[in-house]
Amino acid sequence: MTTGDPIVIVGAALTGGTAAAALRHEGFDGPITLIGAEPRHPYERPPLSKSLLRGETPFDEALVNPEASYADEGIELRLGMRATAIDPRRRRVTMHDGEEVPFERLLLATGARNRRFPIPGLDLPGVHALRTVEECEAIRADADSGSRAVVAGMGFIGSEVAASLRRLGVEVTAIDGGAVPLERVLGPEVGRVLAGIHRDHGVRLVSNDRLRAFEGSGRVECAVTASGERLGCDFAVVGLGVEPATELAVAAGLQVDNGILVDARFRTSEEGIFAAGDVANLDHPLFGRRLRVEHWQNARKQGRAAALAMLGAGAPFDEVPWFWSDQYDHNIQYAGHHTEWDDFVVRGSLDDRSFLGFYRKDGRVQSVVGMNRGSDVLQAAALIRSGGLADPDLLRDDDLPVRSLGGAEAAHGGPHP
């Protein structure tokens, strides 16, 4: 690219903000336009369910970059503006007011949105979603000590919101379709540990059920489950998953399947158009399959890597996914990626809430989850990167340093499923 070739980034959250800054730091001195539908400068979303919701940290601490840095770096911000169309042939992005923004390279960092289901009463005042800082502030305004909340969905966001509300003194009832929180993702063993933690902190869990409707006269007063249970509440938070925001890509004719399909250098099916972050379904060279990951580390690292790719630099993206979740005084971390597993090998103690759990498929460790063992999880990522071969007895051995597991199979004649 030459210095006169403009780069446009659609999506001004963590991925887009990181990419814009990286382009400048890597020496690109041409025009950069960063377009975002939200009126705020790019910010990170993890604090929304944790410290920001509890009022413990100011919003400025969640900013991806200082507000003044965009002007200092010559990055044009179009905040509170929606891109409504992309023309790959004419190299134009059309804005909601009809303006056309030209590009030579385009990065789609449109992220994901909360899923909305046809649930009666979902639009009642007092029923909240959580994706933006404004939604976080609305929940916080309702979270008076002694008030009653229903949390629908006990995935990571729902679990973190439930924990934060309890710390604010809110009475919490949580509805979840599984037998235990995060059962589908982390399995029943870890789910039972999480369920015990939430119950210990006073959360009432309504399991193997789902939200059917909200009821109220002018404001939500009750959540009704599919089994017919009626749960009185002063407000509610609905966290039933997210979906990638792909409508611009679909209309432009890009290949889309559970996100925008990209190769390991973030290239879409259209020359000069890239995608990264929550919206990107990446052909991952380490795992040998496509992955779409919706976590902070992935969004941040892909933002920088996509910037390099647009400049014709960098390497294929092969990072081991990693994320964390803070719930009460417990830290949960995860590295790798799995969709199914043959066995679950535990090091440490589930009962003591201090453990590593290895998810194995065909004799290989695909991923690891840890509770209150963050450094061990990061060390276990090296085992996953090396192919995941390790004797299960060595995985269980809490006296064996985790960092040594990557070479354990060589010393013991290979894996023993």
C-alpha cells in the first residue's frame, strides 16, 4: 500500500480500536477512518459485567486507548455512525446518512450482538440486556441493595452478572437450561463447582428450565419459566448468547458461515477486505479447523494481527485462545478450544475449588480450564500448542510442574488414552 491509500475500519470496539492504533505504530501514515455505531470511544467489554457494574472502576479505565490518542495519531473517528452498505467493486462504505467513505483496504470488526428471542414482555422497562456501557449503567441504576433480580442464562456473562449483583446486595434468582451453569461449555463436573459457588453466595438456581415470558404492569414484575414457575422480580438481566454481526458482509457478497469466513491472515473472500474479532470465523492453522472466538484476548490480538495483514506483514494467526472469568473471589481461566471431549482429567481438587481440568479428544489435550490456578493455565497452553500429547497420570500429578507436560509423552513412550 502507498501512503495515500485509505484504510477504513468498521467497528469501533476492542478489535477496531486496537487495529487502528497498530496501523500507526507499524508506520502506516495514510488516511485511517474508524467507524463505530456507539457514541463512545472504543472500550473493552469485560468490565461491564464486573467492576463497572459494581461501580468499582471508572469508565476511562475500560478505554482501549486514551481518547486524545486518536487525534494525536491522525485517526479519523466516526462515532455514533452506522455503516449501512459496502461496495467491494467501487471500494466504498455507505453511511446511514448517505455519505460514502472510500477505502483501499477495509477491516470489518463489527463484533457480535445479543441474541433476541420472541419472549413476551422482553421490552418491558426493567428488563435489561448487557452489551454496552449504557446497558451496564441501566442495570447498575436498578441494582439497589435488597432488590430482587432474575438473571436468564448462566453462561459466562450471566454468571458474572449474578455474582456482581450479589456483591451489591441484590437478591438473585437465575434461570438456566442446563443442570448446572456452563454445563454445555465446561461439562458437568466444573458446572457443579460453579453451581455450589453461586449457591454459597445466595443465588437461587432454577435449572433445567428456560424463560418463557416476563409480566408486569408498566414495568417487569415477574418472570415465568417454561415449567410454569413464577419468579417475582424488580428487574431482570437476559443473557442468552450472542450472534456475529454479519449483515454488511452478507449484503456485500462475502462468504459467511457462523461469522465472516477468513483465512489465517484475516482475508475474506473479497480482495482487500479483512475481518477480525468476534465476527471472524478464522481458518486456524494450529487446530486445523475454523474457530470463531468471542473473548477479550482474541479480539485484542486479532486487531493487531489484522492490521499487520492489511500492511502485507505479520504471520498466519495461530494463537491459542485464552479467556478468564471472575466470579466472587474465584478466578476461572481457560486456554485452547474444544467442542466435544472423550475424557476430562482433573489435577487438584474440585471440592477445594483449586484445580486444572484437561479436555482430551483422541488422546490429545484440546483445552484446559483452571480455577484459581491462572499461571498453570497459561503454562498448559504450551502443551496444547505442542500437540496436546501427555500421559493422563502425568496430567493428574499435582507435584509435576505444568510447564514440563509438553515433553512428557516423549519420556513415557507416547500418550496413554
